[in-house]
Amino acid sequence: MADEPLVLGIETSCDETGVGIVRGHTLLADAVASSVDEHARYGGVVPEVASRAHLEAMVPTVERALKDAGVAASDLDGIAVTAGPGLAGALLVGVSAAKAYAYALGKPLYGVNHLASHICVDQLEHGALPEPTMALLVSGGHSSLLLSSDITSDVRPLGATIDDAAGEAFDKVARVLNLGFPGGPVIDRYAREGDPDAIAFPRGLTGPRDAPYDFSFSGLKTAVARWIEAKRSAGEEVPVADVAASFQEAVTDVLTRKAVRACRDEGVDHLMIGGGVAANSRLRAMARARCETAGITLRVPRPKLCTDNGAMVAALGAEMVARDRAPSDWDLSADSSLPVTEPHVPGVSHSGAHGHSHDHVHETSAENLYS
């Protein structure tokens, strides 16, 4: 284990400052500073608020992760950071911090893809990813079906949302029900007391002529809002639990149905589910049942690893080091629309072990600060 790569990962794509430390496939630290409470009064994430929160939380969160892991910064074999996709300003905070730490410590820098990181984090729970792996990623910003034969270099998109992502739909329905933000956890909680068959909400893009692996939740969100409005206009009480359960059933039905279909069509016998919505209890239960029926092995990380975190970035960074992938150059920048087909952003020039000619100048001061 001692010879496995020790990597620190920084994640700032949205509203959580995540710093994780991984040795190989072993999680040593997962420190998170969330600014979700600061966004709740606005009913959604405010990019400028998120960026400022990352600036304030970065150094304390890195220090907490190093302390939790029981390692010195000088022991690290590399620094990984989410380069995209995500909120541009928030990403820039993380990328700038990662470059500063990597430069000061004389360590290689790896700019990695947020979505590929969500897949790779499962290695911390269930061991090495099978190749190929089918991944269903569902969050506030993404609903994607991805096929990966090598998480460091080959991730192929099969389908994605054409409008609202699943998590976004959860937030919007929760807002209409006056349940607050974020919507995922509260919808899940109310749904446990409701009847999932109470209301026949539509299933988007499930017709015979529709794209087999793409998703659409905008129509579902609108249907729920109109149903609630009709009830209120008639002076009737809105059955919140039944609405939550029926809406959640519609979302999870489509997600799992398309994911299992993709596995069958591509001849893949493993399905990995990640992203914040993967913490949803009904999604997990439905996926488990349908995968068992189809003879597919289901892999879902524990809920804390499904949401945005630094551990997932560190996991992909460790895989980059283990497979000797090229580190990023010092001019690495954030890319808010970085395609998933680029699991990481390799540099063009790698002479001098990625700029290590100045290592001796910085390592002593870094050891004094973080050892």
C-alpha cells in the first residue's frame, strides 16, 4: 500500500469546497465545507456567493484534510483538481489553489473532469472499476449515461439530458411545494410517506421513436407544477407526500429503465450510479431490483461519496499517477464546459518532471507549513 500514489484532490465545481486525500484506492480523508445554507434563501446556487465561499474555505479545508489523513503535504505524489465542467468562477478558485500548492510543493498537477471523477470515486468503495463500466450520473447539473473502457482516457457519452437535469427537477418541484432548497433530500423524505402510484405523471422520452438514452425532465416538472396549481386553484389541499412520491417514481423509473437498457444493448454487465441524486433511496432500490432481474452487477458508492467531494477528484488523480498519465501544464485553466470525453487535461510539455527544476526552492518552506 505504501507504494501506491498518494494524491490530494480539490473540488470546487459548484457550492461545496471538497478536499480529499487518497492512497491508491484507499480513502484517507474527505473534508468538505459546504455553502449550501448561504444559497438556500435564494432557492438555488448563486455563482458569486459560491466563489467567495470557496476562497474563504480553501486553506482551512486543505489543512483539515491533511490532518485527518495524518500525512504531510510534502509526502504527496500529486495534486488533482476539477478543471470542469462546472461554474466558471468556482472552478477558477480550485484550479488556482491547486496550481499554487503543486508549484510550492514541487508536485505534478492534474486537471481532471468532474464527471469522470464521479465514476472513479466508486473505486474507493468497491475496488477497481471493471472495464468497460456503464455509468449513470445524476445530479443537479447532469443526467448522463457514459461508457468507460479506461477512466483515465476513454469515456464515451451515450446519452444526456436535453433540458433539466434530474437534480434540477427535484429542486424545482420542491420549490413549488414550498419545501425549500436543496430539493433532493426533502423530496426523498416526504416520498417515503406517500403513494408512488397516486398520480400518473409523464415519463419523458420513453416513446418508441425517442432517443433511447437521452433524458428530459422539463415536461415532468411542468406537469407536476400544473397539477399542484390546479389543486390550489380549486381550493383543495395538495397531498405533498403523494406528489413527492409520484414525481420521484417518474424520475427514477426513467433513469433506471434507460440505464439497464444501455447495459443490455452494449453487452456490459456492470452499472455504476453516481452524482448527488444517487443518494436518493428510491433510485437505489429500483436500480437494485432491475439490475438483479437483468443479471447486472450494481455499484453505488455510499451517499457521502455520491455528492460533490474532493475524494472523487483525488481518486481519479491517483489513477492518473498509477497509469503514468501526463500531468497538466502550469497554464491549466478552468473549462466550464469541459467535455466528458476528456477525463483529464494533459499538458503539452513535460520537461524537467513538469517544472520540477525549482522544487528545491519551495519544498523546504512547504514542509515547514504543512508537516
